[in-house]
Amino acid sequence: MDVFGSFTLLLAFVCAVYAFIGGIAAIKTRHPLLVKSTRQAGIATCVLIFIATFAVEYLLFTDNFSQAYVVSHSNRDLSAFYKVAALWSGQEGSLLFWSFLLSVYIISVLIVYRNKNGELMPYVGVILAGVQIFFLTLNNFVENPFKTLAIVNANGVLEPFTRMDGNGLNPLLQYPEMVIHPPNLYSGYTGFTIPFAFALAALLARYPGEKWIHLTRKWTMVAWCFQSLGILLGAHWAYAVLGWGGYWGWDPVENASLLPWLTGTAFLHSVMMQEKRGMMKVWNVWLVFCTFLLCILGTFLTRSGVVSSVHAFANSHIGPWFVAFLGITLFVCFAAYVKNRDYLKSENMLDSMVSRESSFLFNNLLFLIACIAVLSGTLFPVFSEWFTNNRISVGAPFFNKIMIPIGLAILFLTGVGPLLAWRKTSADSLKRNFGWPLIVGLLGAVGAFFLGYRNGASLLCLFLCCFVFWTIVEEFYRGAKVIKARTGMSMMMSAHELSMRNTRRYGGYVVHFGMVLVFIGLAGAAFNSEAQKAMNIGDSMKLGPYTLVLQSADTKAEKNYTAQRMIVEVLKDNKQLMMLYPEKRQFQGTEQAAGTMVAIYSTLQDDLYVVYAGMDPEANVPVIHAFLNPLVKWIWLGGVWIVMGTLLALMPNRRAALGVATVPETSTSTVAQALTPGVTLREGHD
Amino acid sequence: MRAMTNAKRIAAAIALLALAASPLVIAQVGYSQRAKEIGTHLKCQCRGCDMSAGLCAHPGGSFSGPCDTAKAMLREVDQHLAKGETEQQIIDAFVAEYGPGVYMEPPKKGFGLVAWLMPVVYSIVGFAIVIFIVRKWAVRPPSAAPASPAAPSDAMERARAQADRETED
């Protein structure tokens, strides 16, 4: 199977090269057969990569310990669930998994658009093949997952060698979320390749019309959704597994995943400027280019270990390959831009400083500042080493200080932007639109103050959260009221109808609402507290409103590990609330390794986060480490809304049939009805 | 063969972790609260995490709370405190001992200042550019000037706002 896998990977490489070179020839000659054959070569590349990926999984599932990758990342007792995840737990497998997910996107694009966008697709195919060639080069010639073990025998000859068992999977990765977090994040990273390909192809082909920007936006949203989910799942994994009581440590790998998310978010906003007003075309194209480049840079940072990090298991020597690919991509983008820049000529015109347009400009500015701040902070240790020969480390406190003001400014614009009208906003409408949100925001902040959340930045954050929340409520209310008047449906049904008629706009508001919840959660971080105590059975310790009593301890043996488990009773106001079971697991494998299982009691108000920290060596009693983290749950809830909002925004708009009204008509709808009897009107865009 | 060496390296790392973890022990506190506070400004030097000595909870180890390296650093902070040194003096002493890799955030002097100034500088430059762009774009060519300069009535303004709301994103 390993020889078969190796061969399919090599064949995939050959197909990708053909799709690339043949594709260029097809663009030059416009020969229909050549166009068709290169597209099919692209599809064949993807299928071959699928087969190679399944070959690795086959080797993992059949416990083939003659394979270096299987030995390093699996063992006989590893459950099937984690054998799937073993694919992306090491360098070689991760890179193959990158190719795999990229192929899922590419094959979808090649098949879905096979009869559409005839002028554009050959260019898209060539660009996608180019990206595939890079990753297949790594898969085949640099980090091949199909390496067999060999030893030198007594005669000095190499001979194959099979181990009895493998080293097992890193215990940090033996957690359900680790099975879904990397695929999501990778789907985000790889997904940004598609908008990149469309944008670059449109520029190279000088593709007429605005169709490409719609395609680019749609695929960006898909990738953005996966990236958001991947980031949040990663944060949750860090929170629930690493046992340090936090969810975001500004680790270089975390930062790397945030960078394309920030530019992607900026693009999803500024793209509206292009669609509505024909503005900022150059800017948008470069945002898409940068997002893709940051995805590659992020993979490079994660995989090369250039900046030291807890993700050290990903270190390797693939750095120069990534730098070269980044260089080539940047050169191609720049050359395409210089050659065809007149194609991106925009009609940039603003009517007023106080308008939706200018708010988008500031929105983009803030996202870009956030991106550059994270990037420069992440790379600062490397810079400082270059310039001063001393590596100055940059940790979480730095990022927190820099990012809190930027985050709050973005949150502020989240509330203000959607309320500003396109072109020009009058002072009167400002007053009308902002009055209630401001009042609700102030009430929220005052309430939070009396509830004990007394920290400047947190209060400001909670104020803005309430402010933004109310602007969203008003937006839904206003729109739903119009539909209610027209159709006589209930307010809830009207709001639903409204969302379905302009999914993109109201999906966007749902995403904003999700972000509000996330920010509420982040505001809680200022009030984290913790306690640690060596406890005998029956001892108790107090943390916030909770009292923890160590009831007993036991040991349980599972197939792949043995666990020491503490049984902790939680009391609140002297009443028994629940039992928590923090564990320490000792994993089997040829090498012993340990992992922590955190026990969390989570409410909307706070998380009680309990870790069994090991035995105290002197007293020989267990040490319990407890954290009280207010409002963390809001972050995960926000994540759910963000995903729902994005899915809503991706749905096609429902056509609104006019003339179904059962209540007295308002003047506007009567006119509309009179003008378009029996005609359906499509509201909004897309 | 590189896969083998990689495998060995990973195995060695796991073995080291396991060695540190095997007795499942941590020492009892052994340092003051003040040391822990100052420790939040010092990076744990265990090279396995990016956390501060004060908040070290070394992920993946068999312990939570400070790892042995961090605890040794915190006890060292206590020794400095016993000599009556200030927080800054203690941080400076650690930098002299471990190098600038001990900073949790770059110092606001020397090259470290660059890290702090960078975001400020490009924020200012960015805002300047955006304001410049907004002003430039706001200058409308004469042909595009509004045909009827008369101020729109309030009702018209409201109608327009409503139309905008109902039709635009």
C-alpha cells in the first residue's frame, strides 16, 4: 500500500504539472480539446491525492509499523477515532492533508463551473494547478508520508524493518476537538486559495463584468466560516486540554491563523464598496492576494518552527520551500497587477465623511492595523535577533495591550457602520439611529458596574457590546415592521422572512451578533481568578462563590491509558452543586506520556475550571488548581452564531412575492403592486 | 532516513516530558504572592512554553501551575525581594542573567521600543492615509455636482433614508 500511495502521489504531481503547462497552452491556443483535457488533468490530480490520503489512513488503520509515519504517530491501542486524526498530527501527514483539502475545493470548483465562465476557468485551473504543484512537491520530494523503516544489518546492508508497536499519538492530540479543529482550520487556510485563484484569474484574463467579484466573495465566505470555526475550536481545545485556564495565549501558531482571518474579514466588508459603488477594486484584489499569502505564511510559521512555540511538534526544514513559494506568488501577483492595472480602474467618489463608504474605509484600516500588529509582534523576536543578535521575546501582555484598543475600535464600527447610509448620512438620521443604542449601551455598562465588572476596558467593551446589540435589534425590527405591514405576518415570522429575502445583509448582522457575544466573553478575562492548594481527602478550598471539597480519588485503566481521577464536590452557598472529576492520564505507548483532563463547570456567569495538578512531593497529597473564569461560555456561544450567520449569508435570497398582502396596504407597497402586478421582486443582492 | 531522525527526535522529546512527568509531582508553593506578580513579567525559561513564570501552567506536562523552571525563577525573585530590590531591578537582573528572551513584553527602551512604536506609527500613518483618501475622493468633479443645490426637505430626507434602508445592504 505504501508503494501504491507513493506512486499515486507521484502521478498526481505529473497530472498537476500537465494541468499547469497544458493550461497555459490552452489559454494561448484556445483549443477546446486542450482546455478540456487540462481540466480533466486537474480533476485527476485531485482524485489521485484522495487515493494517496486514503492510503495513509489505510496504513494507520492496519497498524503497519514498517512505516515511519505510522510508528511515529500511532500505536495498536489507539482508537479508530484518533487513527483518523493521526493523519494530521505530524509534518508529512499535515502537508498531505493540506493537499487533500485543497483538492476537495479544487475538484468542486472544476466540476461546478465546468460549463460556466468559459474565459475565466482556464486561468483559474492554471493557478490552482500551480498551488497544487507546490504542495505536491513537498508531499513527494520533501516530506513524503510513505517512508519505510530500515536498519543496517550485520553485513552492512539496509533491510526493511518492522516495529512491534508505534510510539502512539501525542496525548495533547487525543481529544475529540483535535479531530475537528485542524480540519476546520485547514479548510479555512486552503479555502482562501479559491478566491485568490478567481481574483488573479480575472486580473490576468481581464475578465469583463463583476461576476468574478461575486464568485470571489462567495468562496471567501466559505473559507472564512471554516477559518472562524477552526480558530474558535482551537481556542476551546487550548482551554479544555492544556490546563492553563486560558483559551488564547498569542502563540505564534494562533497568531498565524488569525492573520488571514483579519484580511479576509476586511475583504468581506470592502467587497461591498466594489459591488455597490464600483470603488476600491485595486484594494480588494490586493486584499484577496494578501489573504492567500498570509495563509501560506501561516502554514509556514506553523510548519517550519521559525518562531518557537508550543506547537513545536510541527518543526521541520521546509522553511526555504515556503519562502520560495511566497516569493514566486508575490511576484506573479505583482506582475499581473502592473500589467493589467488599468483593468481595475475604479470610480472612487465619496459624498460625505459620514457615510457607509467612509466607515468601510476605517473598518478596513482597523483590520489591516490589527493584522500588521499581530504579524509584526509575532515576527519581532526574529527581527530583533537579526538586528541586535539578541532574541527579544514578545508575549501575551504585549499583544493584549496593543490589540484591546484596536478590537474595541472595530467593535465600535460594527455598531456604527451598518447604521450609516450609503453616500451621506444626515445629522437627523444619526440622532434617530443612535439614540436608543447609546441608552442601551449605557444601561448595560452601568448594570455591569453594579454586578462587579469594574475594569475600564471591560466596561467599555460591555458598553459597546450592548450598543452594537441594540443597533442589530433595531435593524431587524425596522425591516420586520415593513414586512409585517405588507403581509400581516407576526413579528417573528416577518423577521424570518426579512432574513430570507436578503440573506447576505441579515446573515451579516447575525455574524455581528455572534461577535458581540465573543466580545462579552473576552471582557470577562479581566476578572479571572485562581487558587491552588494541596488537599487531603475532606479538605476544602474557596474560590469566588464556590467551595471545593476533595471527596476521594481513584484510578481507572482504559485501553490506551490509565487515569488518576480526583473526585471534587462543588458547593455554592453551602449547598451541594455538583461533582467534578479532573484527571491526569498516563498514556501507553513505547514512550510514556501524560495528559491532563480538565473538569469544567460552565455557566453563563462563569466557568469553574478545575485541574488535578499532581501529587505534592513532601506531603504526598493531591494538589488541586482551580480557576474562576467569568463569561467564557459567551465566546463559544458567539461561535455558534457566527457560523449560523455565515451559513445564512451563503443561502440564496428568497424571492419576495408582492401582492400577497392581507392587511391594508401602505402607500409604497400599493404603488409597487400596481406597477408590477404578479411580478416577483428580488430584493437585495446576489 | 530523515523520518527516522525526526521520529527519534519526537521520541526523545516525549521521553523527556515523561521523565519530568513520571513521578507526577510538584512542589508546594514555596514562593510569595509578590514573586508571582513579578513573575508575570518574566518569561518561563523552560523553553517548552510561551508563558510567564508567574502564570506558567506548562501545557502538556503532568502538572498545572508553575513548572519546575518557573518555580525556580519565582524563588529567585523572592531572593531578590529579600534584598529589597524593586520590580524593575529584579527584571533587569533576570535580563542580565538569561538575556532578553526573559521579557514577556519587549522593554520600552533600545530595540524593544521599536515593537511598541510600530503599531502607533502605522496607526497614525494609516489614519492619515485614509483621511487623505476620503478628502481626495470627496472632491467631486464639477459635472457630478448636484443639480438642485436646494436643501432637501426633512420629509424627503426621511423617505430617502427609508428607501436606502430597505433596498441596500
